[in-house]
Amino acid sequence: MNAPASTPSDARGLDRYAVAGNPVAHSRSPSIHALFAAQTGQTLDYGRLLCPLDGFKATLTEFVQQGARGCNVTVPFKFEAFEMAARHTPRAVLAHAANTLRFDSEADGGWLADNTDGVGLVRDITANAGVPLQGRRVLLLGAGGASAGVLGPLIEQRPRELVLANRTVDKARALVERHQAWATQHGVALQARALTDAGEGFDVLINGTAASLGGGEVPVGAQALKPGSLALDMMYGPAAQPFLDWARAQGAMARDGLGMLVEQAAESFALWRGVRPDTRPVLAQLRAEVDSLTPEATR
Ligand code: ATR
């Protein structure tokens, strides 16, 4: 049974949204969107949609039949969500993946797929942390779904140099190749490297690997940082802690993925509702909750 977690829209006249994935029980998106809705005076219902691994399409189809207007998409369905949409934003095309769907009718052009992860990360770095990316040297670790989702928007910020380092260097090369024209257009020196040869003294280091989920070490040496660098892990909660401790020990500014989570949600909310919430109070509230509950690490 693919029943969504809460009642259909027509029962209460609410526009319905959800985070679709497997698992979704841990997701903080429902609380974030409830805070956004309250702040902006929007009336909507945002729940969790647990999709069987072989039943993403069927679950979404049923959700739409019940009057849903859109959804966020999380692991492992971001690629499938991208494939299912009729239309795609340019940043979703670069990522080959979608974290946001808007269920526009066929008359309006059909489902729209977006990827707000990268703009969420960029906004957290530049606005929340106050660190400009333009003209800087940036190192992004990992070449999986998390890094693919953010590479395009990072390039758009016009860093001087952007190194993508991965354990499996061929995966980094493939991702770099796909973004090369975008990088050239923005005057960015984009390169793929092995983790063991990532380089030294970056201004900004972003960890998009899943190394910490398996209890692994920080996948790059301390030489990658310098005092005053920003070191950000896209995870939050306990799994991010070793990376944050390591970064602080090098004199870097350490940051987890909670700000990115709230910012990507705000961008999705704006796509659906046409109004952008103020993320600061929401991030502050979420930070207090996460610090007190020490939830499972995720991103
Ligand atoms: P996600 O969608 O979370 O990015 P993914 O697509 O499976 O997950 O990608 C995981 C990333 O973490 C990959 O870049 C992976 O490196 P490989 O491409 O070499 O597999 C990286 N990763 C996972 N465990 C790691 C570890 N212990 N050390 C370094 N990199 C690791």
C-alpha cells in the first residue's frame, strides 16, 4: 500500500506536498516546511511519502491523483525523479538529478524538475557563513549524487579554481567533463583529482563524500586547509562531528549541512508557492532542536 502519510488535500482543502524517499522517517523537511508556511501565511500540508524501492513512480502517481502539488525527493530517487519530469531547470540538467518536483498539469507543460541542493549550499556559504566564493580556491570531495547536485551552482559563483577530488578518480573526471563547458563559460579552472593528490591550502573545502556514514576518516589530509578556511560537511548530526572537529583543529571555520538543508528547502518552497521564506529563524530553531536531540546523521 502506497498511502501517503497524511490525509488527501480535498478532505481539508489544503495543497499537499511531501518528501518522497526511502527512508523518510528521519527527514526534517516536514518541520521546516511547516515553519515556512506559518511564517509566510501559506496554507498547506507537507508530509512524508515512503516509497517502495521499486514503486517510486506508482507512489507519486497516486499522490498526484490525491491532489498533491509537489514534492521533495531524497535518496535513492533523485535520478528517477529527474527522468520522470517533462521539464527540467538548467541546474537539474547539470546535476542529472532532481530534489524538487512541481506537479504542473499537462496543459501547463507537465511536471517540472528542479535541483535546489546546490543553490542551498551556495546560499549557506555566502549568506549564512558570509564567505564569498568568487575568486577563491574551492575543493569539493566526492563524485556521487551529493556532489553532482552542487557542482553547477558552485561554478556559477565563479571561484578561481574548483577541484573535484574523489576516491575513484574516473567518477570525478566524468562529472568534470559534464560541467566543463559551464566552467569555461564562468571562467573557472575546473579539475578532477584523486583524494591523495587533492592539493593544498584551499579557501573552501566541502565534503560531499559518504565516508563518515561508514565511520571512515576525513578523506583528505590537513594540508588541504589553512587557518581561516571554511570547511563544510554536507552531513549534520553525529556523522559530521569528526569532520568538524578535524577542521577546527586546523584552525578552519567548521560548518555542517544544516544550513544547506534549510536553504534548499526555502528554494523549493519558493518554486511551489512563489514566496521565499526568511530562513534565519527556521535555521536557528532547527539548530536548537538538532543540538538537543542529537538525531541520526543525514543529509
Ligand atoms: P551520495 O548520493 O550521498 O553522494 P553516492 O552517490 O553513493 O552517495 O556517493 C558517495 C560518495 O562518497 C562517492 O564519491 C564515494 O567515493 P567513490 O566514488 O570512490 O565510491 C565517496 N565515499 C564513500 N565512502 C568513502 C570513503 N570511505 N572514503 C572516501 N570516499 C568515500
